[in-house]
Amino acid sequence: MKNDSLRQAIAREEAQLTDLTHKHNESRERLAALKTKLATSEATPAASSSQIIQSRADIPTTAEGKISLFRQLFRGRDDVFPLLWMSSKTGRRGYSPACGNEWVRGVCEKPRVKCSECPNQALLPLTDQVILDHLQGRHTIGIYPLLKDETCWFLAADFDKESWLDDVATFVDTCRGLGIPTAVERSRSGNGAHVWFFFSSPVTKPFTTLNGLID
């Protein structure tokens, strides 16, 4: 009888501990979400925003204006751009340079020959129509930010680990304390975020290189 009572007491304590742990985790997630929401709302929209985005009244409403704003913010290579692809068989996805000869019979030898080794590459430039199709959801493109002279106009910090909510809030708060303007964007998956930095002039030898930035 005594042992039964002890087992019941242990079971009650374990159940209570499990409940407290669950409540602790929920509270921690709510706190992290609130911190991220605060960081996002207080983060300045973009570096050199006085030249690019001055007020809500300046936000473009026409296709031409939106394309122009896109080009001002995401200044990368214009001679080539990456296009998002997804395998219907495996579900894998990635970015590859857009090519005018892709899947052209007798010219494109994918998948036997890799794009990087193909002698028939016909890389497509980043035109206004390409950007418009991206903005209207017809396809998803990326940008190659590192220019041929090894400078860039913008960078992004990617947060996608388990603690991304806390990490983003802390990172943005640190940037704010240093007077560094940032722009926070939630990842498409919902399980991460990007913190953007836009420069008023090109930066030499950036500390990171992004290949496909629109995600």
C-alpha cells in the first residue's frame, strides 16, 4: 500500500512537471514572437531610406514605379539572374541562371551536362519584364548581388534555426543600438526571417554573398 501511494505521488508530480514544462515552452514562444514583432515594427525600412523610401505617400502604385523601386533596392547583376526551379519528382528546389536555351532540343543536354559546363549557355538578362513577372507571381527570381568588381549594394542575414525568433529580435535590437538601419522580412516558409541591409553606395568585398535572395 505504501509503495502504491508513492507511485501515485510520483505520477502526480511527473504530470505536474510535464504541464509546467508545456506552459513554459508556450510562454517562451509567445515571448519570442512578441520580441520579433517589436523588432520588425521598429526596424527602419531601409538604409538610405531618405533617398529610396521617404514616406507611405512615396510608395509606387504603378508597375513602372514598382519595377524602379525594385531595381533601386536590389541592385545586382543585370546581365544574368537566377530562376527558381522545383523538381516534380523529388520536390527539391533551387536556383539556376536563366538560360534562353534551356530544354531546347538538340542544344540543351540537361541533365547529362550540367548548366555550368554547357557550351551552349545563353544567359538571359534581368529585364523590366522579368521583374514584373516576378512581382506578379508568374515566376520567382533571385538576384546575384556580387557585381563583377566584387562590390555589392545590399546584404541579408538569414535566420532559420530553432531559435530564429529570439535571434532576429536580438540581432535587430543590436543593429538599432549601433544606428544601423534594417528591414525584416518573414521567410516564405514562416519558419525564419531575413534581415536586410541596403547601402547608399557599393560596398567592397562584402562578408557574405547571396545567390538566390528571393525566398
